[in-house]
Amino acid sequence: MPRKFIIFIFVVSALALAYTLLPFSNPLSILQREKNIPQVDTGVLNQSQETNPENIPLLSTVASNLEIPWALAFLPNGSLMFTERKGNVWLIDTDGNLSNKPVAQINVKTIGESGLHGIAIHPNFNQNQFIYLYYTYEGEGDETRNRVSRFTLENNRLTDETFIVNGIPGAIFHDGGRIKFGPDGFLYIATGDAREPSLSQNTNSLAGKILRVTDNGSPVPDNPFSNLVYSYGHRNPQGLTWDSQGRLWENEHGQSATDELNLIEAGANYGWPTIRGDETQQGLKSPIIHSGSDTWAPSGNAYLNGSIFFVGLRGQALYEAKIENGEATLVEHLKGQLGRMREVVVGPDNMLYITTSNRDGRGIPTSEDDRLIRVNPSKF
């Protein structure tokens, strides 16, 4: 079915039967999915669009029929760029039009969860047109590796690839992949442990870390270990965002449970694989909040109005961690209504933009999956 901007009409017949083949899915979720989600009639920054939140529905369709979308990023002019895990990069312009062909098709290694992941826009994009991507490639001897590359956006095409950080350990799972520029102007890179937990504790390894680099991939001079590493002891970090105080929040997958929301400090050790959940040990940081025996499988996150929002893959919810005095109170939204969710960002209209991930092999896709959906948080 061609990509298009349409009202969602979900077809659910026979899909429940597929649940037995998909152990990570919720058998009830296919019956709970939101139907008839209205279309966003214009681009997200179109001046003719309704701006009063009270008149904007809770859920609006931006794009449908996507193929495992992974990351979203808004450009300064309000257009929206997103990645698909198989290697495509797409652009939605300010009139709401999806590009008729990808702005880039990256040659990625796609095994398991690997492929094209994060995207970041340079803080000085209006001057240099730089776009950054995190993706998996095949290294020497069939090794799985990840890298961050810089591109230039020219005539709606990504050109002039420059390798920024190369040789990040990769695997079929636990590749990390989120990249974002922080308020300090430096690029932060979340990497997974590549299924080798001991690498997370090795500050000379790029695996299981949050890296902090300049826009050309060099170590930031005041990094705690005089290399690219900013924090360590991570299993599979999936979300990076900053609050109004400039503090970095990260969420990551635990081992079948004890998923985490962490407040990140330079040089700190977040404990994997030594501690998890409520466990403590001197010199190791415990999470602000964790999932206990439940599994969120948290992915992208975003800060808005005093809360950290993050989406759940297995949890199939939009989670809101209300932050006060360094503590978090967790609220669930949209539980089971959209299936698996991969990414959430705040748009220039102060709406949340999320992607589903129901075609990633672990979900039950409905007609029109995967989708990019606008969420009006004032309706919660």
C-alpha cells in the first residue's frame, strides 16, 4: 500500500491469531487500538493550522504505512525528518507532504534490532545544513559495528558523508542508537553493550556508554576519562533528553525487567551488569525509577512541562514521569491503544510526536502501521 496521509481505519480480522507466533505482543492490544484517528490537515507549523490546544484532538495522524520508523527530528523551519530501520531517511515538509523518495538510503547491516537508528540536527543547521545519523555496518571479518556519520542536506538529499565516530561495538541486539545534541552544543551518543555486559564497565570501550563528542567527533576537553566516554555501566540505552535545568535524563532496557529512568552525571557508573532495580553498591548509581518485575522496554524520551515522557515497546504505553525534587511519579497513557511505540519528541507546537513499531517482528501490525502520530498532552 502506498505511503499516504489518511484517516486510520484499522482492520483487525485474523490478526489476533498471529499472537501465538509473536511472544512479545499483548493479545488484547489489537482489540484496544484507537480507530478513526483524524488526519493532520496541514503541516505541523502551517500558520493556518489550529493552535488552541483545546481544539486539537488527543491523537492525530501525521503519516502512515511506514517501515519500522526509529527516530524523529525537527528542523529549524518546522519540517520533520525521520529514519526507518532498514536504511531510509524521509522528510515531511512544513505543508505536511512526505517526500516522494527518501532523502537518503543508507547501506546498513540489518540483523535483529540493528540498522539505521538515531538522527540529530546540528545546532547551527541554518548555517551548515549538517545532519547526523547512527547506524549499523559490517566491519572487518563480518564484525557488526555501529557508527555516527555526518551528512549535508542539499536539495532534499543527504550528501557528503563523513564518519564522526567509528567502530562502536554492535550485535544482533543491544546496539543503543539514540543521538542528540545537548544544550552545551555537544553531541551525545547512546551505545548498547553489544551483548557483552563486561564492556559496559570498561571505560576504554565504546559499548554500554553515553558518549559526548564535538560536532566533528573529537572528545570534549572536559570529558571525565579524557576520551569519548561521558557515563558508563549502561545495558541498552534508548532515550536521551534534557530538562529545563539542563539535566540529562536517560532510559534503558533492563534484563527482561527492571527497565530504568536515570539522571545522568558525568563520569558516573550506572551499574550494569553489577546492580539492577533497587540494588545498591558503593560507587554505582541507581535509577530514579525502574519497572520492577514489569517490562516497559522504554525507547525514545522527551521533556515537557516538568515531566519526562517516554514510550514503551513491550509496555505499549506512553509513560509520563512527573519529576519533583529529584523523584519521579509515573503515569501511563494510551495503554495498548497504539501497540508498540519507538520514539517520542516534542514538536515546535508543544505537541508530542510518536512513532509505532508494530512491524518490527515483535508486534501485531494493523492496517496503516507503522505510523507517526501527534499527541496533544493537554488532553491527558
